[in-house]
Amino acid sequence: MKRNLLLLLLVGFVIAGSGCSIFDPFFIAVNIEGLSGRYNIDMSDPAALTYDESVTVLASDYLNPDFSGDIEDVSIYDITVQTEGDYTGSVNGEVWASYPGAPLTLIATYSGNWDVFKTPQSLLQALLGNNPNIIPQLGALGFLVGGINAEQDITLSSTGFVSQSSAATNLFVIVAVFGQVLAAP
Amino acid sequence: MRTKLAFRFVLAVVLGMTVLLSSTPARSQSDLENALEQFDIGSVTGYIQPMADLFGANMNAGFYHSAAIPTAGLTLSIELIGMGSLVSDDDKTYTANAPAGFSPATFQTATIFGENGTTISHDLDPTIQFSGSDGIIDASLFPLAVPQLRVGSIYGTEFTVRLIGTPSFDDDAFPSTTLFGIGARHSVSQYIPAAPLDIAVGLFYSSFTVGEIIDFKGLSIGAQASKSFSVLDLYGGLAWEQSTMDLVYTSTVPGVGKVDIELDGDNSFRFTVGAGLSLAVFHIFADANFGSITNFSGGIGLGF
């Protein structure tokens, strides 16, 4: 007991003397995880080459539960569209988002050969003029930020059409949102 | 709120490398680990490098306060050593990389010793933003405190041991820590009867682990000299040293995965000057250490 007390006194002295403390508050830029939709596209019917798919991501899934303190800020830094599976045609579509109490809002449009989208096509690259395959809707990201800031479940939708039918069943369009939440532990 | 306060208290305590003498393995993720997992390899390097520099300099401090080592007979000293490294303005910011395709590509933001993190907006669409994290530790002097045991003497050789552990706190809000150090010093002046000073050489190894993700190691090799004037000892030394900080975790940044990096501490050489008072079995001492990192150490001892 005396030994522990002496150590505590020493440590207290060192810390007090050094002026060392923890910032209060401090916020960590926490990555938003899993805010994405993976849509299985059925191209088996030549007369129906359109798709309209939605995925709702719960706030409890995309917000890291280890940072349950106040949310100071939300930022979105990229949206990508990617295809998965072997297909020789092209794809044209739109990305929409919605959350409770807010209207369905267009986020971006995309078009190009299916194979081109096997490498994720980035909104950031589009802004730099390096990617003609995806066109962001300016200001639409503010809509997503509002939903995340309010910790709402977010529905990501993708609608569009493909150029030709395919018997393959493992064809997917994947939309992913990348962002951060400034939050306290 | 209770967890938050406990985390802050415990982090403050552990930054002093503290207290209780038992250690419990961390079973789950701590707040510190959760914070580090938000970084990719490039960002975490800049964010936490100052801690590697300053903690490394602390680990290699306070090993001696005299070069006088008897050639034979039992000597024993139990000591409490406090040390601190100066936190400079350069330790508070670093150049972080923005995501690929972002403009600007880099930006200045806070390290773990900085204040508020920076949020940048894309040059072509200000609604696209990216943020750096805030700093966590507010300090002008980054501290460490350890107990130390020195035992001698065998043919003018003295051995030093440091050992301290902290258990995980508050349901593992902060992980367990263990600091271990061991070293030996040998009297050189015993071979030089006419030497006006006591002279010794020494080697010290230290390690410090935080949970399962941070592992510090330090090594110091040096020579010391001292001169006694009644109860006053003046001492100094030169040392080469090395410290590394291993960091292993799984990043939550998309596409990054496991991060396993080794950061070298900045300090590789130090010049020490210090003074101590010996009053019967009590000793008090303090020194300043100059190198890439400026460091101070001092303490009290009980021994003979």
C-alpha cells in the first residue's frame, strides 16, 4: 500500500509538473463503414434490360459504435460505382439516396462499358476531369451529409439499363459512399 | 460520460507510465486502439511519430546519476525516476495525405500532440471534404515515471532493472501496459587509479507494450563520468541510443487492411549533465539531456 501510494505521488508530481493532460473534447475522424449497395442485376430477359434496386443501410451499421459521443461534423470525400461479373455490354444508370423525412435525391449518373466499371469509377476522378464515366450532382453530397449527421438509416438506390441480355446470374452494380464522422470516443 | 472520464484519467496516468504493480491482458479493443484504427499507414505515421520520438527519449533516460561503482561489496538502491521530453511546435503538426484524387493532395493537420484537426474542402466542389483527427495529448513536456532497482557490485559491475505494469481499466477502455528495462554498468576508473573522475560504461535495454498494438523498444550504450564533492555529485555522459515503436492494427480505411509499421525514434545521441545530493541513505538527483530531443529526468532514491 505504501509502495503504491509513493508511486501514485510520484506520478502525480510528474504529470502535474509536466502540464500533461488530455484535450477536452477531442474528436477523431472516424471512417464511415459499409455505406454501400450491392445490386444483383437480372439480365436474363431481353425484353426487360432495366434495373431498379435499393439497399437500406442502418445508421447503427455505418456509424462506428466505439465512438458513441457527440458527432461534431460529417464529411463525404468520394462515391464510387463498380461492376462485378463478366458481361460484354454497357451499363447506364443513376445513384439516388433517401432517408426518413427527406426526398429521394439524385447523387450521380454513370455510363460506360461494363468492363470499365470493374475498376471502381470515382467521383473524385470525375471532378478532376479524368473520368467521363461518372457525373456527380453538385451539392447532392450535402444531402447525404445531412442524413448521416442526423444518424438516419440511408437508402441507396441505383436505377438504369444494360445494353444486352445475359444468362449470367452473378452480375452486380456496387455503389459505395466514403466519408468520415468527427466523433468523440 | 463515465467511460470518457475514465479513459482520460487512465490515459493521463498511463502516459506517466505508472502505477499499480500488476498487469492484466486486454481482452478487447481500447479507445486508443479504436482511434488508431481510423488511420491508414501514411496518416498514422505522421500522427503518432512524435510520440515515438518523445517516448523513446524518455525510455533511455534516468539510468544513472553517478559513475562511482564499487569494485566489490553489496550496493542496493531503490529509486523512483521521472523524466520528460520537451514537446516542440514541430511535434504538433504533420503533412497528411488526402484521398487519391483529392485536391489539394496534402494538408497540414494535428498530430497526437496537436490541437484541432484540419478539415479541407475539394478545390472544385467544396461540399466534398476530408478531415484530420484532433490531437489527444495536451503537453509541453511528455512525461514518464518508473521505479528502478540498482544492485551491485561484482567486479565493479552494477545491474539495473525497471519493471512496472498497469492493468486494463474500465472494461478495457484503456489497455494494459508493461514497461521492462534491464541494464548493466561497469566501472572503468577502477583500472585507472590516478583518474580524477569516476568513469563507467553502460548498456541498457527497455521495452514498453500497450495492449496488443503498440510495442516500444529502446537501447542505449554510453559512457559516464562523475565527481563527488562531499554530499554533492556532479555527473555527465555521452550515449548512443536507438528506439523503435512497432504498431500493428487493422485499419478501417477502405482497402487498407492490416497495418504493421516500425517507427524509429528521432533521438540517436545524447549529452547528459546533472547533479545529485546524497544524504545518508537518501539520494535526490536531476539531469538535462541534449540531442535531437531535449529531455529532463530526475528522481529520488533510497539505498547504500
